[in-house]
Amino acid sequence: MNPRVVDVKPADNYTVKVWFNNGEKGIFDVKPYLDYEVFQPLKEEKMFQTVRPFVGTIQWANEADLCPDTVYLDSIKI
């Protein structure tokens, strides 16, 4: 099982900064997902800013979320 998200903050250009339970940090790019129907509301800056950690992954106020493994594996570690 890959590490899980413990904290997340919105960043520039539809990216989020994520902290994982193994101590790693990363930048996850949400842009590739914005054309999927469930993620289209995130194109609004106000909605994108609602990102929060949720059960080991990230979720927005409209309940859109991503697989925690996707968030970990596709984030650029910093």
C-alpha cells in the first residue's frame, strides 16, 4: 500500500501540495482530470480552493476525489 495523504493545500495552476504519512511532500497536477465531468467544477477557482485531506486522499467540496495511490504515484516529490 502506498503512503496516504495527511494534508493538502491548493497551489498555482491547478496543482496541490500534498503531505504524506511517510513524511514525503509532493506537488500533484490536477489539470489532466479537469475535463472529466466530476472534476469540471474545479475549474472555478473558488471550488478548487476547497481541497482537503479525506480518508488518505484529497477531496473537494463537491465530493470529487482521487484514488490515494494516484495522488502518491503521480505527484512530483519535493
